[in-house]
Amino acid sequence: MHTVKGTCHCKAVEFEVDLIDGHQNIRRCNCSMCSRRGAIMAGVTLDRLRITRGEDKLSLYQWNTKIAKHWFCSVCGIYTHHQRRSVPTEYGYNLACIEGIDLAMIGEIGASNGAAQTLVAS
Ligand SMILES: [Zn+2]
């Protein structure tokens, strides 16, 4: 297992993700929120993502069923992570926030069909 660090744009918020076999479940989602956000996300169980700085700077956005929890930095507005509606035991996180990541090196990006799930977020 190894740990990678992520930050929002202004670095007010920092988080760590414990990876077992690299970034998993890399995807985009076509729900009404994620399609606007446009982020490429990866998934991790709740116990393997920690906010290490700026938890008080995070804002929470919820909509529709209010099950998914979408966090973003209240200073710079960047989405950092969310607790998934479809798998509440997992966070999705913004791969582009991970330090040193080269998004061009990511292979195939899966698609979550969130739009088909009665308009709820992934
Ligand atoms: Zn920020």
C-alpha cells in the first residue's frame, strides 16, 4: 500500500489516499451534476481517504435524494471528493487533485451511467 496526497487548487484543503493497487474504478459520470463538473474520478473505501488539512474549508453540496455528499473547497471552488450514492461505503475523488498525476497517462476511463439512475448522483 502507498499513500498519495491531493490538494485543491489554492491548497487550503489537503487529503491523502491510501492506494493498494493504484487508482481504482477510474470513471466519469453522466449525471446532471458530474457532467457539469467534468472531473475524472477514482474510487476508494471510506477508511482510505483522509482530509489532512482544511476540513473547515470544505463546503458540502447535496441535492435530490441528499444521499451523496459532494465536497469542494469553499475558497477556490475545486471539487475534491464525494461520498457516493450508489456505493456509500466509498469516496470518489478528483484524480486531477492528486500531486504529480499525469491524466494523459491514464488509460481507459470508465463511465458511470448516473443519469439513468433516476437523476441521482454517482
Ligand atoms: Zn482551495
